[in-house]
Amino acid sequence: MAFMWIATSLLVWGFAGTPSFLHALAVGACVTPTDPVLSAVIVKGKFADHNIPKELQNLIVAESGANDGLGYPFLFFALYLIKFVGSGATSGGGGEAMGLWFTYTWAYTILLSIIYGAVVGLLAKELLRWAVKRNYVDRESFLVSAISLALFVLGTCGLIGTDDVLACFIAGNAFTWDDWFRLETLDDSLQPTIDMLLNVTIFLWYGAYIPWTEFRHNAVIPVYRLIPLGIAVLLVRRLPWIWGMHRWIHQITGTHQALFVGFFGPIGVSAVFYLFITLEFIEKFMSDEDGNPRSDVKELGATVRIVVWFLVVCSVVVHGLSIPLGKIGYLAPRTISRVLTENSNGGNVYYGTAISTMSRWFSVAKDSEGQPVNNPAVLGSIIRTNNDGTSEPARPRSTPPSDVPTPRIVWQDLEPIRRVRTDGSRRSNPLP
């Protein structure tokens, strides 16, 4: 994570041209954490179950959850130095900045969040087990207990001013440490449904709040530098470091897995979270009573807002569409080839089952001279002429002639996937 922070900060410093490298460190700290929401694209669903080993799924989930909360030290390291050591600083110094960084950021914000989350998670797990054994809780309340725990941790951490995101991650790990709650809710769709609704709501808010016009019209970084910055960050921020260290990560067993894990380091919700923390810090601690920022940080707020939002857009587009596009690129040639092969008839290829079927059943047969015939080989005449000279609608054939090949429609992936425990046992409901 430290290498990701330094690499991103250097790119921001080079492309955006910030007046100080400390400003670039603040911007880089916002986009360093791996976003857990976008990471769910590759660790959940049928694609992950069929293509990604369980060890890699757990590795990505653990990293995104931990990095999401551990971005505080990197961000406040830069912010404290800007406040007390920057060109516009009027008091304090490097010693005071490092003192606040160790005492407030590490001891109070990080360590207290870890301890608080672990204690609350363990207590919640034991209380829930105790209630289940005595039939004090129904099934509905049992399913929403994890959501209630998350809301409780968020609210209490907000009151005492600690890292609520990290505390929720630790509390969730402690709550499911023995895997009991996960196994009991494995076949229930309530939590995945709520997760999907929250994710959709977040991305709807993204689209409405992103400063689209400022990407092109701003006084901080021109668009011809902003686009290369986004490409460079996606390529250099994470991939080289995972590639260089994958031999020491036992969950990554090959080069292709190292490339996969190195590529999927999305930027999303966590970056926006730290963006607003940075803007709030500038407004409270580096601005005067009228809300005017200090002379050396006048452009810092605009730089953070534009660069972070643009990198979020780049990551959402690239990482969000990579799996669907990859599946299309892998399945489309095979599907097209199979359809063309199965619908070939004497060298004549029908491009698509539906089109070839419609062309056979709705075409008008003609004789050798090009005149319509009443008894065609494919469909039959629409109007049938009787022996007495009268005409009546002809009854269409129920099946096409035997000399015309019948198309076959192949349906894939329609067999439902049953979730079975690894030990072969069925889940027993402990609740009434």
C-alpha cells in the first residue's frame, strides 16, 4: 500500500504540477485504498465461482477491507505536514505534525477503532448465539443482525471520532470469526439484495454528483494531462508492485494470478470518502474565519476534487466493464462459430437460428420458371385450390419437410447451481 501511495503521488505531481509534493501526497493518499464495492464485481457471482480460486477471492476481500480503513495514516501524514510545515504555516513545525500523526491518527483513530471493532463484534456474536439457543430471536431478526451491527458501529464511532470504516471491517471479521453466521445465512438472499441496492444507490449518486464540466474547464489541470494521468495511474499504481511481490504472497500461485490481482485494484467509494475528509480538513484547519483557504492551499481543494473524481470515473469504467467485456470476447467467437456450424446446409450458412427459421417459414416457393407454386417444398401455399375451383385458406404444415434441417437452439448455463457445504451436510435452521 505504501508503494501504491508513493507511485500515485509521483504521477499526480508530474501530471498535475502541484506546487508542493505534499499536495500530491494528499491526493495520492485518497486514491491509494482498494475499493471494496468495485472489488465485489470479481469476488461474487457465477464468474468468481467458476474462474477465481477461493484463496484469491479471500485475499482481495481482505485487502480491500483493510486498505479502506488504513488510508487514514497516509492522508493525515500529508495533511499535518501541509498545515505545520507548508509554505503558509504560521505555527508549529515538523515535531508537532509528527506528534499529532502518531497520537491522534495512529493511537486514537486506528488502534482504538481496531480494539473497539473487535470487542463489539465478539460481544455481538456471543449475544446472538445465546439468543438463538434460547429461541429469543426469530429468523427475520437473525438475518438483519449483521446490518444492525454495522449501523451500531458506524454511529458510535462517529460519536467518538474514530475510523468507522476500519471499525466496521474489524467488527465484521470478529462477528464471523468461526464462520457460524456465514454458514447459517448462506442460502438466504437478504444481505446480497441489500448490498446490491446500496451499491446501485451509490453509483446513481456518483453519476449525479461527479463534476463533469470541471474535467474540461478548470484552472488546475488541463484535460490533455488528466486523461494520461488516469491511464498511468491504472497501469502503475498497483500492477508493478503486486507483480514484484507475488512470490511472497502464498495465495498467488502463478504469473497469471499476479497479473489478475495486480490489475484489479479499483478506486471508488473509499477515494470519495477520503476526498470529503480532505476538503473538511482544509475548511476547518487551513482556512480563516470567513472560509477562505490559506494562500498555499487555495488550489489544493480543487486539485483533490478534480483528480480524485476523474480517477474514480476511470476505475469504474475500466474495472467495472472488464469482466463483462472479457466474457463477451471469450464466449462470442465460440457461440458464433457453433451457431454457424449447426445451421449450415450444403455450404449455405444461415446466420442465426431465428433469421434462418423465419426465412424458411415465410418465404414463397417458386418453380424453375420463377412462378409461385401452390405446393411449395418449404411452407405450402397460403391459398389452397379445391377440385371444384373454389379456394380456401390452406392449413400450414405442423412440421417442415424432412429434407430441410431443423435448427437446434442450444441453451447454456441454465442448470441451477446448488450451493452445498464442503462437508456434504445440509444446513440446519437453528431458529424456530
